[in-house]
Amino acid sequence: MLCARHRRRCVARRGTGRSRRGRWREHRVWGAGFGCDARSWRRGSGEVSRGADADMNAVARSSTMLRSNTATQKGTQMSRVADHVCEHHPHGDRGSRLMRDVDVRVALHEWLREQHHNELSQMRIVDELAIAGQVRVDTAVLNGSFAGFEIKSASDTLRRLPRQVEVYSAVLDYATLVVARNHAAKARQLLPRWWGVMEAVSRTSGDPVVLRTTREPKPNPHFEPRVLSTLLWRSEALDELELRGIADGVRSKPNQVLWNRLCDSLDPQEVRQIVRERLKARSGWRAETPPLQCA
């Protein structure tokens, strides 16, 4: 009976071409890596090599199939995303750009000027009006009332809308959401009943946005004078206190003290009127917003 050392030598001698030790090591590695059985080993290096080559080819085919399946899955996923965007896209075409904020703003300015063409000299349109340092009204209109418009284009999200609704409702007389069709259903669920809703629609890419009123705004049933008064500059609040003879003891105090004195001394509706008129008459602040050009 041969020892293990002699058996290895016998197996190595059956191969040709390379050294015995190199062939034995090679066969051992291929066999361990790709599952050649003991018979293949004993048949010699030729059959072991053929078995290893077959296993290598099988592994290569499996790897190619895996990459192909992965690419197919990715392509399917991208197609589904494109179909979803196309379905909810306001322009209706795959490949056309999403409606942007500036597209809706241009349409809104045109609509406002058309609706108020008889009072343009007595009204003011202001974009990005800051409220209490917390949010900005996309477009504010100051005439006989204080109205605000929040724009949600197709490329926007509704993540900040609940907070915006809360702050807007504290200061505005009327509020309207101008929203793209893909956000309309969900956005309506986040709005108080007195808010108005306008849908922004564009049939194809490059066409101007058309605004369609789906719910008329109603007067704000609740507002907060202390929040509304923060829209006044310090000089404006102090002037109003001086006019009414109630500025004693607060002239050098912080702004919050002036606003509180005004709200504590006056009727809420009077505070509302003061803020509205001061914003309309304010100079050196912001000129009336000119018509925007869509980029």
C-alpha cells in the first residue's frame, strides 16, 4: 500500500508539460475551488483541468446572467419612475421639464393685474413678504384687504405647507393656495375651509401656465393681532402710539413692548387697519413688483 506521498507523485506523473509539484498544487486548488470529486483527481491532470474549465465556464455564465438580470431590474424600475412622472406631470409628456415656481408666479401676476385693473394705483403687490421671521408669503396683495398667495408648483413639495398655513392664518385677511394639479388633492386636505384654491395647469412644455379657481377664498374668521403687529417697523409702531398719546414709558423699550402696547390699547380690527395702511404706504422698502419674465 502506497503512502500519501507516493500517491501524490503518481497522480502528478500522469500530467504533462509542467513540473510535478506545480501540477499537483494547481489541481488541488482547482479541485477545492470548484468541487472536483476524488475520482477526477485520480484520473489525472487532464481530466481535472477539463473539469475545472467547465466549472469556470459555469461560474462565468452565472455571473453574466446575474449582471443581466440586475440591469433589467434597474431598467424596469427607471421605466416605472418615468411612467409615474409622466402620469402626474402637469405637462403630460415624458422628457418635458416640470412646472417651476417662476412659471406659476408669472401667471399669478398677470391674473392679479387683470382682476384689479381698476385699482392698480391703490394697491401693492409684494413678493416674498416675511412674516414674523418665520415664513414668507410668495405673493402678498395690499389694497382694501391683506391677501396672500402661496405657490406650490409641480417641482415643489408640501412638506412646509402646514407651518405656512398656521402663520398665514394669523395675519392674512384672505389666503389662497396656487397649486399644480399633481399636489391639488393632498393640499386641499391640509387647508382650512376659508382658504381659496387655484389650480395651475400647463398642457405642454413651454406653454404659459393657466390658473383656474376651484375654491373661492373667504374672510379669515380668526387672526392674531400680536403676530400681525410684528409686521410694523419700530418707527411705524412708535408713530401710531404717539398719534394716540399712548407712547409714554415705552419710547426706549424693545420692539416687542411697542407692539404689545399697541395691541393692548387698540381694537384688533384697528390694528389690522393700521398694519395694512402702513405696508401700503411704506417707502424705501420694496417698490411695487414689476411683471416677471419667465426664464
